[in-house]
Amino acid sequence: MRLLLMSDTHLPKRAKRLPEQLLGELDTADVVFHAGDWVDTATLDLLEGRSRRLIGVYGNNDEPQLRARLPEIAYAELDGLRFGVIHETGPAQGREARCAARFPDLDVLVFGHSHIPWDTTAPTGLRLLNPGSPTDRRRQPHCTYMTATLAGGLLTEVELHRLPPRR
């Protein structure tokens, strides 16, 4: 199973549209995760229309029309792994322990908010993944998103993709 992870798209404020490279990933993804801060409903409509399965949440910059369509926290079991999606997890310091305590029944937590890519594992085994932002790099060197493979109950081939600068 091919997974595509993104967050903090902030359209159309940070970019006019999603990058072509990211849009191309939709064709091969079995499940698409979006960890909030969509900002516009058009991006949600696009991903709902092009994704085989979309798991998304709203973020702190999302208006009532998005909050009406998306949960604050989403849960899904895929191939025996328990996933959670949330926008914000708080400061980087202590994140693993804090998230492991808050989500003891999860195997993987996808989150966003900081625009800073993150891939760590808590002592409890909880994998924390932040794909960064494909449209707003903030203080990061690149805009980013992630892909991963899920097979036999194992999450493998987790890859951070760096996007070329926008012209």
C-alpha cells in the first residue's frame, strides 16, 4: 500500500496550487494523509476527487467551512497499523513522550503545523511523521512532502521528498 503524506498547504495564500510533483503522486497513492491547514475548500475538494482514500484533519488556520467537513483528529487502521492524524502536537522538546502518552493505542501519528519535517519513534514504538509543507518552506531549505509503503503490517520506505523552488 502506497501512502502520501502532506500538511500545511495554505492555498491560495502560500502558493496558487499544489506542486505538479505532488499532484503526480496522487495517481499511485492508495491513501493520502493531510494534517491540516488547507485554508481553502478547493484543495479538499481536489484531494477528495483524486484520492482513492483521503484521511485529513483541520488545522488552526482552517475556517468554519473546513472544520465542518473535517475532524480535529482522524484515526484509521491500515494493514494492521493504527494511524492517527492531528495538526498540532506542541513544541518539539518532549514531543515523543507527550504524543505517546496522549495516543497510547497508535502505531503512527501524522502531524503538521510547524512546516518542519519530522521522523522519530517514541520509546513506546509510536512513529511520529511530519511531512513539512509542499507550498511554504518557512525557514526550511525546501518545501516537502512524504511517501511511505505499508506492507504486512510494516511501515517501510518512508521518504521525505524535497520540491524544487517555485518559479
